[in-house]
Amino acid sequence: MFTKSWWCFLILGWVIMIILACGGSLRYVERDPDLPDFHPRSIGVLPVDAGGYDEARGIVEELVSAALTNKDWFAAVLPAATLKARLQGDQVLQQAVNDYLAKLKTVNYSDPALSMKIGVALNMDAFLVVTVDSWSYAVENKEKVARAGLSMRLIDAQTGKTAWRAGHDVVKEYTFLKPELKDLARNVVETMIGAMPH
């Protein structure tokens, strides 16, 4: 027969496992000490860098845009889908965004001139750069796992400075039914956006 304290211990263990399965704290987080009072009123989501995980791009763009809108922190949120449609009709702006993202990815340089050009053209105080770090099913230590991971950078459009950057991933073990990567990504996005300065 189980004692009352044993049941309490068992329930506490389940709660801890659920928290760990949901991802816990961010993998890393950095904030620019020169921008402690950065509170943008408008924000846009640039096209997501999905790396080799093309199927994740649209899903992540939708999740990030929805999370920012649902927070009700900003006077205006420019979703990735709307921004992409705008870029198709404006070749100069599209080139500026492509050049900005290429410099950021290849040499880790946030070009202030391009950043300002993008911010002015889109009427945004800030934009979010999102990268898909992981999006897969795998076997780790003989256990089947699903993994979704992202990195984000909040850019001050006026200066090109990275006001905040973070990375987070969620890994979930499974036996038979594969967890939906979209559900894991939703958890990642909500955790990250919740920790983002606003």
C-alpha cells in the first residue's frame, strides 16, 4: 500500500518531467546593455531562415507572427506572410532584406544602413530575425525523440543593433505516436516571445 507522502513524491516527479519535456528555460539569452529601454511600438517578422528544414519555414513564420500579435504588446505587427507579399512587389526592398539577412548570416553583421532602410520602408521600429536550428525526429541514447529549436534576434531598425537574442529548443521522447513538430515549435515560440523585451 502506498503512503500519502509517496503519492506526493510521485506527483511532484510527474510535474518536473512535464516541465522538462516542455523545454524549461531558454538555451541562451543575451540583451544589449546599451539598449535597456528599447520598447518598440511596431515590429515585423522577416522571412525565416529555415536552413535545411524547408517544411518548417511557413509553420514557424505563422507561429511567431501569431504569438507577437496575441501578446498585444505592439501597436502594429507585420506578419512574415504580409511582409513577403510586400517584398514581391518591391524589388528594391526585397534586395535590401536579402542583403541584410545575407550579411547577418555569413559574417554576423547587422548592417545599420540596410536595417534603417528596411525599418523606414516598412514603418517598423524593430524586426525579428528567426532561424530554425532543429526540426526532426531522431534516435538519441536508444530513445526516439522529436526536436524543434529556434534562435531569434530582435533588431532595433534605427541602429541595426541586436537588442535581444535567444535560443531555445524542446525535445520530447515518444514510443509509438510521433509528437507533432508544430506543437513543439509552438511551445518554443511562446516561451521565447514571452521572454523577449517589449
